[in-house]
Amino acid sequence: MNTEQKTIIAMIKIFCEYHHKTHGSLCEECNKLQEYAFYRLKKCPYANNKPTCSRCPVHCYEKIKKEEIKAVMRFAGPRMPFKHPILALKHSLQDKKNGHKNARFILN
Ligand SMILES: [Zn+2]
């Protein structure tokens, strides 16, 4: 599993725990969203060399799902450094490596 996948799992989990009061596992809705996100990541033409989803030039998420993912990232993004400091750091390093000054979790 790559950093992007781990980041998405972690963020959906934070979102689901808070909004849907789940513990440990995701609710059905969030589980579907995660599967969808994985499916999209797998099909991503940038594969392992991608500039993290927030910077990706390919808008691969369908509109409705994109809104859902966006909501998750907007909510969980700022919480990532506290909940998953190492993952958040890796994510931002990957972003920096690609020439971006400020790492963000929010999709464009
Ligand atoms: Zn949920």
C-alpha cells in the first residue's frame, strides 16, 4: 500500500468516526467511498509517481464522489498531523518533492 492509499484510509476513518460514530471499522457508506477511492487510485495513470491526489492534474473522481471525498479531506486534512503525524509528514514530503511548497490534503 502506498502513502496515498494509507492517507485516504486514515482520513476516511477520522471522518467516519466523528460523523457516523463508528469505532475501528467504517460504516457502509464510508466503506463504499474508500473502495471507490482505491479503485480510482489503481486506475490513476500516474500510478506510483503521482503528485498526490490534491495536486493531480487528472480529475478522476466522479462529481458526486468527488464532493464526498472533498468533504472528507476538508474535515480530516487539518487533523492528520495530530492523528497520524508520520503519515501526514510523508504525504507532505511527497508533495514537496514534486515542487510544491505547501502540502495540502484538499482536492482541487
Ligand atoms: Zn461513515
